[in-house]
Amino acid sequence: TGRQVYELEKKFKVKRYLTAPERSDLAKLLGMSETQVKI
């Protein structure tokens, strides 16, 4: 969704590489899989 893209872009502008726990938390928050957040 547009919100998911917005949140992902916002997060990756601040921190390009997420740790596994950060990726997991962001995936849960956005209703996405960790793999989707990683790409």
C-alpha cells in the first residue's frame, strides 16, 4: 500500500541497513513479511 511504501522509504532514509529485530518489528508494524521489508 502507499502507507507501507512511505514508512519503508522513511525508515531506510534514516538507516539504510536494519538489524534483524528492527526488520522484524517494522514488518509486523506494516503487516508485511521480513523478506518484503528486506527488499
